[in-house]
Amino acid sequence: MLIHSHRRCASLIIVLLALLVTLPLSRARAESPVRGGELVYIVPASDFPSMDGHREETYAVIHPLAPFYSLLIKANPENPSDPTSFVGDAAENWSASHDGLTYTFKLRKNVKFHDESPMTSKDVKASFDEIISPPTGVISDRKAMFFMVKEVAAPDPSTVVFHLKFPTTAFLPAIANPFNWIYKADILAKDPHWYETHVMGTGPFRFKEYVAGSHVTGVRNPDYFMPGLPYLDGFQALFIEKEAPEVAAIRGGRAMVNFRGFPPKAVDELKAALGSKLAVQESPWNCGLYVAPNQKVKPFDDVRVRRALTLALDRWQGSQVLSKIAIVKTVGGIIFPGSPLALSKPELEKLAGYAPDIEASRREARKLLQEAGVQNGFTFKLHNRNVEQPYKTVGIWLIDQWRKIGLNVEHWVEPTAPFFATLRSGSFQVSVDFNCQAVVNPVLDVSKFLSADKAGDNYGHYIDRALDGLHDEIVREPDQTKAAALMHQFEKRVLDEQAHYLMTLWWHRIVPYNARLHGWKISPSHYINQDLASVWLTPE
Amino acid sequence: MMFPTLLGVAVLVFVLMRILPGDIVEVRFASEGGTVSPEVLQQERARLGLDQPIWRQFADWMAGLVRLDLGRSMWTGATVSHEISIRAQLSLEVAIIATIVAVTLAIPLGVIAALRQDTWIDYLVRMISIAGLATPSFWFGILILLAFLILFHWTPPMTYVPFWKHPWRNLEQLIWPALATGYRYSAVATRMTRSSMLEVLREDYVRTARAKGLWQRLILTRHALKNAMLPVVTVIGLEFAFLIGGLVVTEQVFNLNGLGKLFVDAVTHYDYTLVQGLVLVVAAAFVLSNFFVDIVYGWLDPRIRYR
């Protein structure tokens, strides 16, 4: 018996030791990228308007088509949450001159278009020329972003030089914008509209098929310039516009992920249904949900009324409550929270409507309304977009908050096109508004708060030359610390002193996905990090 | 009547779309919250011809219609006929399968219910058909999807494959929406068949046929059913035409890339030319469907003649 038990013990120890030795190995094997497989994912849209990234502004273009293209530089795929971390894509490296007026990009030598032709600086120059100064009849959505660029030069096949009019911190993030795809110069020269309906890039995947309103498929590019990448054999991007079939597609295994994300309720449903087969990543989202009091309409031309509106909002509690039901969470100012120019929490708490003592804020709000001659029970309409997440949910919260200072607010929702028509015409009292950007670029992201005659999307319809002057200084300030100080003044003026705009909460991105998917990291924007080069799947 | 009807529809839809505030340019360039310059918006409006006076836009569109050119989608830039043709096949197929489902269920059930009037069979058939009328197709579709998800962790395929390329994959995707819509469709047709049969079975010629000692089956098929089919065929024709472009919500539920979904997208995007083209095509489907129904009338009742 004793011998038997000794033997049993010995064999148990051997098995345990073997397990101890092999487990880390097998885990390492499981965690190291695996080649092969097709990623099927959801693009939550009906279709894209065109295939041209330079022209369009929607994720419906980025998500299915970004894998076909390269950028000059891009957000670091290993750390896409860091708004200041960029890596070379088609560019191997880059440098800036001491005066900050010249940026030189050295290109990788082995970059080829999918038709096997080599990519050179001529192609990069032609692409940025099209973005910065498009030929007649060609639309560039991001032309205004490059107001600082004087000239793009291609002195030799592997060098691109950007000459700037003045040094600015806004340049590099603008270059890294995920829509700045590198197109082929010869094609652009022959037909600048060609890319609206065709694909020809240098990205990790080659175009295979597009069925309008249904899907886009891509296959692995064997000549991709990054050695060993991509891992996937291919991908299929499915256009599914409604949330219910999107959730059903992931639950039923027809798709693995919707990179734009889902609201909390859908995430909970997927978690309950799929358990450990589901992984989730979350991130603050570079989309701010604002309220624009229309200053062409009384009494919202009175700063006291606008300040009262912002003082009434309990953002800290709102964050806790709303984040359970809507895609909003982070409390912040007009600069993306966590980015170098953003206000810290103690700084934020000094602004109107951000103080921890909400009752004191609301007492002040009532006093301001009284001083402005606004009676208790004053009624106005909150104009909003007829989209559930997060607009209508936050709209209802706003109405409740303002009721607490004696205001009676009606909710007026409109579908997207009339919503914007109303915003532009100024035929509203107070409206929900929003600002969604790709790469965090504070200097450019705040341009919507400039005077209405400078910013096409200032729906507060105000003129504030002091604010415009501050922005001019920020744009031309190459020193980050000085820029931050100026930006804080700018922010204080927009949100507090003048209360031109009211910030509600920043969006919050939650992406649930099939746990077989690896190598993808969430970023603060659904436009960033979507080339799928480093994405891989564990075998079924 | 066909051309005046289509012309009326064309004018009406053109005017209605222009009355709505907002336009496609706002949806395209501003809806995601990016910063877009007014210059870009104006440039795009000019490119799409939206800066032209309304009468000029209408005249251009009508001139295109005369040449059978529905124009180009303002959203994708592809021709409207191309956008419609790539989706029409799927919608037509769902309509055909749903019609087969409906007719296969409705006619036998309606006839049996009429023959066994006020028996438990009649009650059962009436109950099933009333439930079908009361159940929206999209809701039934959601139930089907949920049942598959919960019981089998399965959903139908998300992309369309034509029947001749892969019959099984094709049916795997389309049979469920066809069943969801076919059920409601069959409910309408069952009630119509039953009431029409009851009426015909009480006609003198049926009584005479019975008195002559004809077989019950012969009386039913040759005398009663054929005559009872006139209103049923009308219903089937109208429902079929409706299915071509009217499966708006069901197509969303099953994520089908059909005409109904295209319609919603076109309206959401303010794609004037595409909406106009789609309305014309659906109106034409109704007109054609009525035309075929009229032909079938002539076959069912030889007394009906068209001059």
C-alpha cells in the first residue's frame, strides 16, 4: 500500500511539474500572434458615401477601407490611447527643424501599391497636395486642418518635406489623421475622382470585393512593407446599421466585433449571452456632447442666463448615472480629458457648473436667473437630434437638471438633416451639439468655439473677438507649457466667463468583441487604429 | 392609366422631398460632428445641382425620365438603376418565397375553414389567421431570430448569395424573413379565401352541380374555387407589390440588403434622386402587379374581357 501511494505521489508530482513547465509555454504560444483566419466585423452604417477618405468624414469609410491604405505616420497601435504617441507608417522616421518650420519625413524603401508599383515621395506629395489644395471640383474634408502648411516638397524619391508658415503643435496630429491615405500620384493626375469609386493603396490588405449596402472584403497583402504582417488571411466588413441585428450577429457568431462600440445595455446583453467568449475594452471617447444656447435669441444673449444653465448641471453625479445607460461618462472641459492641454480635476472644479457642491451652484443659478429677469417656470425648447445614443438620453437628463432651478424645458427632436438645418439657421433657443474628432489635436479641435463668422459650426451664433485672439496665439505657440496656459484661458472663457457653450459629458467607448480576437487596442477615437495590420485570431 | 399614375407619383414625391428641411450635404459632412467649412458644403451643393432653382432640378429630372434615366444617387454617385438592380433581386426573391408560403397555407386553410364552417377546424383556422393579422411581420421576425439565438446560438447569414450560386445558403438567409412576412400575408389571404368560398358555396350553380350528382371534389375545384379566387388574387397581387418595396422594418431586422432598407437609407440620407427613383419603381411594381391580376381575372372568369 505504502509503495503504491508513494508511486501515486511521485506520478502526481511529475504530472504537476510537467504542467507547471508546459502551462506557461502553452500560454505564451496562445498569446503570440497566429497567422491565418478571416476577421468578420460590423460596420454600423448602411454603406459608405464614397470610397475616398480624403473627401469623406465618416467611420463608414474608415472601418471597411482603412486596411487597404497606409498613412505617412499614425497613432501608435501599441498605445493608441496616448494622444501624443505617433509612429511611422509609410514613413520610417521624421524630424523637425529647430525653428519648427520644416518637417522632413524619410519613407520606407519597400512600400508597394497593390498593383506592385513602388510608392515614392511623389505619391505622398500628390496625396497631401490633394488634401491641402484640392483641384477644382474635388472636395477635401480636411483642407482647413492644414492652414499652417506652406508647401509640400519631394526632393528625392524617399523624402517628403513639409514647409510650414509658422511653427505649431497642431501639425503632427493633423498629419497622423487616419483619413490621410496615401494615393497613387499617377491615378490622381489622370482622374482626381478615381478614388471615390476605386481602391488602390499600400495597406496590409488588398481589395477583393465590395457589394453596395452589404459588405467589403479584403485579402492579405503578401507584399506588405511591415515584415510578418498582417496576421489575418483576410477580412469581411459587414454593413449592419441597426443595433439589434448587430448584437444578434455577434451573439450568433456571424461577426466578431463592431469597432465603433455598443451602449452599456447591449454590452450587458452580450456579456450575459457569451460569458468568457467575450472580451471588452473601454476608453474615453474623443467626442464631446455640448449644449449651445443660441445667443441670437433672448434671454440666451444674457451671459447670466447661460451661466445659470451650466451651473444647474450636476456633471459628477450625471457621469455615474448616465454611464450606466448611455455612451457618456467622462467629466471634462472642451479639451479631451487626459491630453496634455486638458484641465485637471481641481482646475475643472473651479469652473462654473463643475463645483462639487451642486446645491450652492444651483442657488447661484437661481439668483442669476432672477437678476436677468427670468421668471420661475420660464419655458424654452431644448432642440435635439433624433438619435437615441447619447443625444436623447442626455437631453432628458438636461431637462431634469434645469427643472431643479425652476426652468420648464420641452424636448424638441429632429432627424439628422433638419437638425443641422435648424442649427445653421439659428431658429432654436437651446440645442444639443457635439464635436467628434479623430486624432486628439486640441488646437484644431476647439475651432468650433471661435466666432460664428470664423467657425462654420459655431451654433451658439456669437461673436467673441477676445476668444479668436486667444486662439490665434495658441495656434502659433510651439511651446506646450505656454500653449496649455493659453488654452486654459480659452476654456475658462468658453465654459465659464461667457458660458458660450455648456459641456455635458465626454462620450465613452465600449467595444465588446469575440475573445478570439487579439492585437487590437482601443483608442479614444473610432477612426484610429483600424488598419488591422496587427490583429490576429486564435484558431477555433 | 399607367403613365398618368407614374407621372403623378413622380411630381408628388419630387415636391414632398423638397419641402423637408435640411439636405444631403448636411447629413454627409456634418452628421459625425467633424469640423467642416461652409465652403465645402457649398461646393458639394453645387456639385449635386442643389444650388439650382427647383424648377430647373425638376426639369432635369423629368428630361432624364423621358430617356429612362433615373439619374445618379446623390449619396454614392452610382446610377439609381444600378443601386436598385443590385437590391431588387433579393427583394423579389423574398416576395416570391413569401407569396409561395402564403398561397400554400392560405388557399387550403381557407377552403377547409369554409367547408367546415363553425366547426373546431374553422375556429382554429380563424384563430391562426387573426393572430397573423395582429402580428407585425417585423415582430414575428424578431421572435424567430431570438428563438434561434437562444435555442441554437445561431443567426441567419448576413450576406446575400444568389439562389443559383448557392441554393442552401440563399434559403438559409431568406426563408426566415419570407416566413415572417408570409405568415401575415397568408392570414389576409386565408380570411379572404374563406369568406369568398362561403359566398360561392351558397350560389345556385354550386347547388345545381350538387343536385346533378357531381363529385364534391369536382364541384370544389372546377366551380367553387375558381370563382372564389377573384378577390383572393386581388389580395395576392397587392400584397406581392407591397412586398417589393415595403419590407422596410423586416429587412432591417434581418439585415437584408433589399429595396426596403435602401428606401430607409435614401430617406435618411436625403438622397432625393434615389428616393424619387425608388418610389417610381415601387409604383411601377404596383401598376404591373395590377396588370397581371387583371390578366388572371380573365383566365379565372372568361366573362371578363378587356378591350
